[in-house]
Amino acid sequence: PQGSEEAKAFVTAFLKRSMPKMKDDAIQDMLTRKAVVLEHYCSKKKKGKRKKTKGFTAKQRRELRLFEIEPEQRRYALFLPLHELWKQYIRDLCYGLKPDAQPQMVQSKLLKADLHGAIVTVTKSKCPSYVGITGIILQEMKHVFKIITKEDKLKVVPKLNNVFSLEIDGFISYIYGSKFQLRASERSVKKFKLKGTIDL
């Protein structure tokens, strides 16, 4: 029973073992309260701060020449397998590019697709020297395409004021570079307007 002397003695002994630093008077004072909180705290594990891995700055990337293609690697034949991979990627993206595929659907997919490996041709340009350049896109940056031609020459073609044509399985798409000045990663989430003013 609750009021028995044995129960009181047990509780007192238990509290003395649990809180050895407390005096008897303090223990008796705690027993007069409704709740007894034992002085036992779990030691909290300190969470170590994760160190953020810092990447290279734009200046460091230029100094290290990370994105430059070496002259001995500027060969058109070397990148033909990349073009074949790109064609397979586009076919999978556009559900096989069947003859009954809707052109608008294919066009919207191509606008957001990765163009590394695509064969493009400059069809219109405010600078006549760019017209007719055909090759595989090796690098796409925000404002330029780096294209390797069949003559194994690396051409840097600005997107601004140029129109590019892209052909795959008989489907020809035109890219207006002035409206296309985005990085590949940014373009994949951008919403393109179906209608609008189109100029060079």
C-alpha cells in the first residue's frame, strides 16, 4: 500500500542512489511534491558541421583551361559516336519520332533537350561568314555554340543574330539563337512561348 513504511523507505533509498549529490532534506522536500524528476540527462551528441566543398571559380576554370578542347582532339570523326548517342537520346525523348508524331510536341521537346552531339547548320545570319557552317555541337554555352566541322575545324558561333537548323530522321527544326541564349541546364526548366516575334 502507498502509505506503508516499506514503500517510503524504498523510495527514499532509491532517490539517494539516483541522486547521490542531494542532501536528505532536499530529498524529503522533493517527496512532498506531486512529481519527482530524477537528475539524469542523456548526453547530446554534438553534430559535426559539414564542410561545404567549394568548386572552382570562373577565373580558376579559365586558368586551368578545363573547358578547352585540345588541338589533337579536334577531329570530326572522333565525335561521330557522340552524334549517334544524341540521335538515340532524341528518339527516346520524342517517343520514337514516328511519322504521325505531332511537330509541336517534337519541337517543344527539342527546345529543352541537350544539344551536345547534334549536327546543326547556320541557315541565316546577320554576319554572312557564319552562313553554311555545319558540324557537331561540342559545347553549348549561354551565348555561343562550339561546333566541330567536317574539315576538323573548331568554330565558335554566337547564338545572337543567327538561325540554326537541326535535322533528325527527316524532321527539321529551326533554332532562333536570339531567343535561345540560355545554358543547357537553364533551358530544361524554361517555358518557351509558342507564339511571339521572331527576328535574327
